[in-house]
Amino acid sequence: MNALGSFSRQSAPLLGIDISTSSVKLVELGRDKAGSLILERCAIEPLERGWITDGNVEKFDEVADAVRRLVKKSGTRTKNAALALPSSAVITKKITLPGGMSEQELEVQVESEANQYIPFSLDEVSLDFCVIGPSKSVPNDVDVLIAASRREKVQDRQGLAEAAGLKPVVMDIESHASRLAVGRLIEALPNGGVDALVALYEVGAMTTSMQVIRNEEVLYGRDQAFGGAQLTQL
């Protein structure tokens, strides 16, 4: 569920596709000869009101056409794409598990733990997990982040990418992707941003969100149902 982290491990170009209430946006990242990230292409295509509501794709064919226009407008030939789900569509939970387990053992344990936190059958969800690192509270254990979403939510995003001839290789969570992106800026602060208190504001068309971050930990987060569209109307 880690868009920028996945990109750092692969050499192939990657498209980022952002699907919001008012538009779909595309960026293509590459690397220069020194290995630094560079922006190759970017494009935006507006959506009509009601096509996307609260992160749900209400008009699939219309949004798929918009994504196709977006890809064509950008002129890209890259096919691999990273997308993200809104936080409201994903259940996340940090758990602590014994260290030293194999990947297969972790999967079995995560599925067992997930049953306690997900209010619907695991057959209906797409489930993923990531080992965050050693537990700060329990020696020899590891902290693991579980992420789960209704399968149709994931399939809608995948279908939109595939309808435009793209191959979805990453499905992230919007708030997590934002923190990963801003993390690159925090690293440029004095002392590498260690112990710096940073507020991340995102003003969308219908929603404004704020996250307060310190040392990659979210201390506070809140969404407000007010955005740029209301400001424009006012």
C-alpha cells in the first residue's frame, strides 16, 4: 500500500493517477542521471459533479472516458500506474506480532487478527499488510500495519486504470501517500526534520484535511467537509 516506497524499489517509470471529486490528475515520475526524482509529465481532466461522490465511483463509464482523455493528453507511453483509495474507504489497524516469522506465517497471523477488526467477511475485502519495524513497547516483536477495503472499491479503481490501457501496480491510501510525499520535504529541513512538528494541509474541492506529523508519526488528523468548490461559489 506504499506508492512512493514501491517506486523507490523499481527502475521502470511510474504514473500516479489521482481520482478526486472534481478531476482526475496524472503525474509521471522518472529519474535523472544522478538518480534523483524528476517530473516527466503532468495533466489534469475535469469531472462533472456527481461522477465521484465521497470517494465512490458513481458514473464508471464517464470517469473511465475522462481517464482515457487524461492519458492521451499527457502523451505518456508508460503503462504502470499507482492509484490510491480515500481514507474513508480503508480500515487500518496497527498490531504487534512476534518477530522472526516468515512471510507466510505473517499472512496467516494477519488474517486471523483482521477478523477482529473488520466488520464484514474477509471474502469481501482486499487485505494487505506492511511490517513497520521493531515494536517500541515489546522487545523482539514487530509492529505491523493492516489495511483492508471492500473489494469493489479496489476493483473500481483498478477498472478505471485498465479501461485507459494502464496496469495498476500500486494501490495506496491517499493520506498515507501524502505523508510519504511530504516526507521527502521534511528530510530537507534542518537536522533532517528530526523532531520537527509539521502540519500537512490538503484543500480539495469538497473536503479539507489536516495531519500533524512528527518523526513519521501522525499525532493528529482531521477531515472537514469544506473545500475549494464552496470558496469559489462564495
